[in-house]
Amino acid sequence: MPTQSVIPLTALALLAFAGNSLLCRAALQHTPIDAASFTTIRLISGALVLWALVQLTRREAAGRGSWPSALALFAYAAAFSFAYVNLPTGTGALLLFGAVQTGMIGWGLVKGERFSPAQLIGLLFALGGLVGLLLPGLSAPPLGAALLMIGAGLAWAVYSLRGKGAGDPLRVTAGNFMRTVPVALVMSLLFMNSAQVDTAGALYAIASGAITSGIGYAIWYTALPHLKATAAATLQLSVPVIAALGGIAWLGEPLTLRLLLASAAILGGIALVIRKQAK
């Protein structure tokens, strides 16, 4: 793939990832839709689009997904939605991204990876940023919602780790999304008494599933083979920033000093770990 094609595809994928946070927060803040219904519609829409993409482009590729990975994917999507009932867009994206990267880095340590002193300092900065964001205070996010988002990030870290070597990423992702549908429907039945679905909220959920999840993942997996692993990880540092800026511009959310300081600590610390891994 020519370099001039990789750059815009990568930018589109990163915008899609940030778009998931914006669409979810917009739906739950500005429409009556509940978190369970949003999650279910999102997963069904994503499954349908990914299935169609596989049929069109990857029919012969290897990879089917698995139930353990699908459950991790469902846990991420459900916790993500319920957390965004009470979290600002930027804070939610930062907690999600910080938890994903910290979880994956931590797993590397458990498996015996050796970190340099600079990497350990970076990891401590990232963890300190997460703790600082959650400390009590006027601008602290609601603790329950923040813990839910951290749980969503850890579930996504598990999903990502399980996906390594599982086969064609697009086909595996499609298989996992398809497996989440019955689980999501059961969740919706459990929350039926509080279910509310309106046209605007449903459209936000469809856009999140079909466009920023389904098509977004397809674009990312198209660009990913042409990016160095370190470059891909570093580029994802921009996602919480894009989400925060979108929340400020689109949803009128405030930019707090706490969020700025936590962002610098979390993203800077993770960037230091990633950069040192490449050397």
C-alpha cells in the first residue's frame, strides 16, 4: 500500500475510535436511550457490518473468533456504555485508553518482559495519572463510573491479548461480534423495565456499531500491516485527545486542569514505555 494511502486511512481509523466515545456520550447525555439498549444496538450493528465486510473481502481467510474473546468484547462494550452515563467524553476516553495500555504493559511484566528504569518510570507516571484523576475533589469523575470505564479498558486489553495470532483480524473480530449478540440480547431482557429507545439514540448506536466500530476496525486492520508496531501504539495516544476535543467542541464539556495533568502523566508515561520498547 502506498504511503499516501496509509496516512489518511490511519487518521480515519483514529477518528473512528474517538468517535465511539463521542457517539456513546452524546446518545446517553442528549437522548433517552439507556445504556443496555445502546450496547445491544451497537453490537448488532457492528456484527452485521463486519459480517458483510468478511463476505465481500475475506471469505477464504482463516480465523473464527471464540467465546472467551467474545465475552471480553461484550464486557468492554457494556461497561463502556454504562460508564458513559456519568463520565465526560475526554475523561472516559483517557480512563479507557490508560487502562488498556496499562493492562497490556502489566501483562508483559507478568510474562517476564524486562523493563528499563525509564520504562518503569513511565509506567509509574501512567499509574499516577490514573490515580490522580480519581482522587476526590471538585473535578473528580464519579468513582463508580470511572471504575466501570477502567474495567472496560481491562476487558479490551484481555480481548486484544487474546487476539494475537488468532487468525485474520477482521474475520476474528466479525466472529467475536456475532457471538456477543445473544449475550447482549439477554442483557437487554434483564434491563427491560428500564429500557428506552428513541430514534436519535438508536441512530447514534447504529453509527457507533456500523461506522466507528465496524468500518473503523476494518480501516485500522487495513492500515495496521503497514505501520510499525511502535508507531501504531504511539498513534493511538491521540485518541483520548481527539475525544476530549470533540467533547469540548460538540458536547460543550469543560476542560479541567485535573484532566490536563492526568492526560500528560498517563499519555506521556505510556509513550515513554512504548518508545523504549522499540530501542
